[in-house]
Amino acid sequence: MGRSQETFNKKENEKKKQQKRKDKEEKREERKAHTSKGQSLESMIAYVDEYGNFSSTPPDPKQKKVIAQEDIRIGVAKQEDIVPDVVRHGIVSFFNESKGYGFIKDQETQESIFVHLTGLVDPIKDNNKVTFEIERTPKGLSAVNVKLAV
């Protein structure tokens, strides 16, 4: 007599396939039962309150605020013009001698300002106290006439 061609492994694989098909069919039936087709437009609309949270109730028209179109600003606010003649004090937070650039932290505004080798009067290193002037460049502010503070 010959052995059966079905092995235990084949039977297990077939059972897994049948179970997968059954699970898939159950999920399909569940989706059909809970479908949102045919709902009214009102039931699908979500509102946002003044704190940015979603809500199913519309906002109260009495609390509506009117905002003038001129008051709406899109983009970055303009920075105040910095007087370029003022000598500022700062500390060199980073300077790479081989690449020739670094950053100075302004002691007044705590702003990090770019400095290039061409703007140096004295050679500088990290953590040196310096005096400098500010120049506006197309890429932002840049420190010029950088000298070691005495």
C-alpha cells in the first residue's frame, strides 16, 4: 500500500489558508455593516473650536470675532532695522579657522550672528570676548570689524 500524499505540513497550510479566507470574509461583512454611505452632510461635518479641537457642534455665532483683512499677515514679520554704527559686545561661540567662519553670541540680544574671516581685525578663537559691528547681508546679519575686547 502506498503512503498518503497529504502530509501533516500540507494539512496545516491548508487550514491556515481556510482561516485567512474566513477572517477576510468576516472583515468584509463588518465593513459593509458599518459603512458610512448614505449619511447626511451634517453628520459628516466636523467643526474646530477656538482652541483648535474638533467638535461635532457648530460654533456659537454670538462669539464670532470680525478680523480685518489688513490685519492678517502671511509670512515672516519684518525685523526691526538694526543701527549698523553701534559697536556691540559678544562672545565667540564657534569659530572654524580652517574654513574661515563662525558665530558670535551677542550679549544684548542673545542672538547668534555669523562672522567671516574677512570681517576680522584680530584673530579670534572660541570663547573670546569681542566687540563688533553688524552689517545686513542678503543672507542675514553678519559681524564686521571684529576685534578682541580689552
